[in-house]
Amino acid sequence: MSTGTTWTIAGVRTALAAKKISARELAREFFSAIERRNPELNAFLTVSTDRGYAQADRVDAAVARGEALGPLAGVPIAVKDVISTQGVRTTCGSKILENYVPPFDATAVERLEAAGAVILGKTNCDEFAMGSSTENSAYGPVRNPVALDRVPGGSSGGSAAAVAAGLAVAALGTDTGGSIRQPGACCGIPALMPTYGRVSRYGLIAFASSLDKIGPFTGNVADAAAVLGVMAGRDVNDSTSAAVPVPDYAAELDKPVKGLRIGVPEDYFGEGLDTEVKSKVEKGIALLEGLGCRRIPLKMPHTDYAIATYYIVATAEASSNLARYDGVRYGLRVPGSTLTEMYRRTRERGFGAEVKRRIMLGTYALSAGYYDAYYLRAMKVRSLIARDFSDAFQKVDAIITPTSPTPAFKLGEKTADPLQMYLADIYTVTGSLAGVPGISVPCGRTKAGLPVGLQIFGLHFGEGRVLQIANVFEKAGGATI
Amino acid sequence: MELHKTKIRRTVEERQGNSRSLTPIRRRRGWVREDNGRRGRAQGGMACANLIAMKISRDDVLRVAELAHLELTAEEVELYRGQLDEILSYIGKLEQLDVASVEPMAQVLFDAPDGAHPEVREDTLRPCNVADAILAQSPDAARPFFRVPKVIDR
């Protein structure tokens, strides 16, 4: 089975309420585990013992006073290092922010802590969330706990590895083109990308502002619902956060799926899909059919153009968002005799190769003479891709696909060829561009023991349905299929 | 005086990460960025036809690196040129699609339910006392300023 820790959110609540363990003891258990295993995995970049224990003590005091506990009281949670945590170093996996300490918390972090969560520390990731393997981190790659010579996926590889190795009960990741779902598939744990605008991006250090989302990795689907429920909702500090009411996700989880129409797009099952992955996902779909779902074949004709679209839109936005790293106000500064020289040297020294590549690609796509042919065209194709989804949802309640074309690949296997690395996201970027929610759930393992992920897409703000199907799938044994 | 203004304007634009504009033009009393989008559209047809065959040149890489404030070594220029070339060739497949009558997706969830994105908040002052924390870790602070190499030569 998948995850390292036996603790679940419900388990923590029960144990704390029954005084079987204190929040401090629980925190210590996790901090010790991190100390033991992190040197090998490199999942954590910063461990926040001060903050974590202070919170644990607050939870213990509440327990002692007999107060009602928050929904995540005492739950040890890790946070991807692109998300701002007040007083705790936040690097974005980059040298340019090596010693940056945010003066504020991201809204998502604030809400988790207000619900009682114990923040364990910051997890390793591809630099500025750009990558599909966490090999682009300036602080070394992360090892997949399931297979140490393999990648945990990316860009949220540290968060995925932390949960899979039992070093956190939940972890926050971010997803722009697949960076939550794909690591979840690689490491064999549930990984949820909410609808764009469902969770506030305030405090999320921006990569691509029309694509970035924060979402949870957990040991089981019910926990993902719990974490989402705490984070979701309108935030006045993020004008793109939606005022759509947050439903009671837990209430949806165990509803029967009989009669639900599940769309299976043939475009996700073609060339390039590993045969073992295909076989497991087909078994997963059969499992859902066995539970009463109706399989509806779909065509989503613009699937094949999604990577090209994404690598224009996302890089264009990134080139703008990363212009702020110039050595003036925060982060690394390499001195120069002129302002421009300072900018150039700072960015040359502070950014890694993938970040530079993407900044240049984005700048090129937006530059004079190319804007129409690249960026404007990509924005139009994005509309077509979004339309594929809205057309599909006229006919089905959810769309089922493999999360990733292959299981976790070996460290170093794709680093020489950027385009090959980009193609790892072919099944995830589509939903990213359309802004729909998607989850990856464990769906068996290959003969070599590598986890396979099954992806479920839903309607905008339809996380309830996505979590319901995922939960029922999990309870029916989907992970060991 | 005119040269002086040009220098400031470019610096401000570059700092704002505006990679679209290379040279500002003066229009009446104000300064207006050259609308390269419009220019691009006029050239659009020809640019489109050429794009599939066009490969990114060393000069393109140098130009882009300058716009993006990246200082590259000679080896890096060649390395990135090759990689960007391959990526751009792949991206060329978007040319296959007929998008003449398609609206660009300027905002995600434009069709979201009414009230999903309330437009404005109350115009009330909210304290935000982070100035000291920010200056404390800036590379070169002279409160309340960030100090940088001289910009203006008088």
C-alpha cells in the first residue's frame, strides 16, 4: 500500500481528544522522522521546529481547557517552498531567494494554522515550480521514497515525497501544469488540484498567474477533502479567488457513484502511454463501472496541442512574474557598476537553467513581431482546449484519464532533453489550461513496483464530485488494483 | 534632455518586465509605448508563414536575453539556442489549427457563475506594517529607500 504514516487527520483528532498523545509528542514524532530520513530523501529544505512546537503547545493548551478543537488541530503539515510562511525561510527552490524570509503568511497557510495545523517545514521543489521531476531545484533533487533511484515527480516533489514517506500527514503543493497531480502519481498518493480560484493565491510566489493553484497531498482522499475545505473560499487579498460558496466536501465523499457518467477520452490513451500504466488505468475504469458508473467514450480533439499552448502561456506569464527578481528589494544581489549590470549579473547567478530557458521562451513569445503568432494564438487555442472540457461535461459527470504517460522515471533520465521533460505533462496540462479541478489517485503499481496514477477531472467548482469518485474508488480498493 | 527621458522610460519599462517594447515613441505630451501588437498584426500573415521554417538565431537569443536581463556566456547562448529551437519547432504545431474565429482566453473562468468574482472591496485603509521586516533583509537599504547603483547621470 502507499503511504508511510499510519496517521490520518481523523486519527489525529481522535487520539488528541482521547488524550492518547499530545500535539507536542505527535509533532516530535514527525520532526524525528524528518531528521532520520530527510538526508536521504532531501524532501525538506527548512524544518520549522520553533513554529511547529509553538502551535502544538497551543493545541495542547486548548485540549487541556476542554475547548473545541479546529478541524486540523495538531495535524502535521508540510508546505511547498513557493508558498510564503512568515518568519520561515522560503526559497522557491532557487538561489535567488536563498535567504528570503517572508514577512507574511500565504492565506492558505494562515487558514491551515487557524484550523490548528502544525507546520513542519518547507519542502523542496523545482525552481520556481518549473519542472516535472524536482531535478531543477537549486538545492539538489528529491528521491522518490518508493524507489530511491527515481524521481518523485515535480514540481512539488518534496511535498509528495514527504507524505509518501510518512514525514507529514498532509503537504501543500502547487499545480500550474501538473505539479501536484504528477508527483502524486509518481509517489502513489492522492493529490488534488482544485479549480482555478478555489484556493487563494495570496502568498503563493507566482509562476504563471492564470494557471497557478495550491492543493493538498494526503494519505487518503478524505484527508484531501478536509484540507481543501479549510483552505478554500474567497480571499479579499486575491482578486482571482472565487466567491463561490465552499460546500461540505466530507458530506459528498461516500455518496454512491451508481449512474454517474464517466468520460474516457481516447486522446489520452494513444501513442506514448506506457502499456502497464494503460492496463492499470483501464482496470481502474472497470472498477468504477463495476460500482455502477457508465463509461462514455469521448473525443477531446485539442488534447495534442495542450503542451505547445502551455509552454507559451505559462512561460510568457513567468517571464513577467520573474522580472521582479532583480537584486533591488530582496533576495540575491550581485553588484554591478550600473543598474542594468546589477540586474543581469544577479539573474545570471541566481537563476538555474530551466528558469532561464522559460524566461527566454516567454520573452520571445511576447516580443515584437512574435506576439500574435505565439502568445495570441496560444490564448486562442487555450479557449479551444477549455471548450473541449465544457463540451465533454455536457455529456459526462467526470473525465477519467491516466495522470502521467509513464511511472516515475530515473533520476537524470530526462534532464538532457527539456522537451522530453515537458512531455511528461501531456495529460495534466489540459485541465490546467481549462481551469478545471483534477485529482490523481493511486491506481495500482507496475511490475517493478512503481505507482500508477488515475486522474479524475471535474467541472469548475465540482471538487465535491471529483472527491466523491476518488473516495469511492479508493474505498473499493483502487490503489491495489 | 530627450535622450535622458528615453533612458528613464526604458528602464522603467524593463523593470516592469515589459518585454514587448524596445523603443518608446513620444506622442504629444505623454510617452506612449510602441504598440508592437498592432505592428505584429500587420506583419502577421508573413510572420506566420515564415514561423514554421524559421529557426531561432543566435541574435534572437541575444536580443531576448537582453530584454529579460540575463547575462549569458557564449556557451550558454549556443546551448539555449539549440534547446529553444527544438521547443519552438514543437510549438509550431499550433499553426495547424484554424483559430480565425476563436476568442483568446484572456481570463480564466470568465463564464463563472454570477458573483463568483466580486469586483471591488470596501475602500477602507488596512494597516500593513511590513516595511521594517522588508528593509531588514533587503540587499542594501537606506531606510526608507532601497539603494541601487546610480541611474541618472546629470
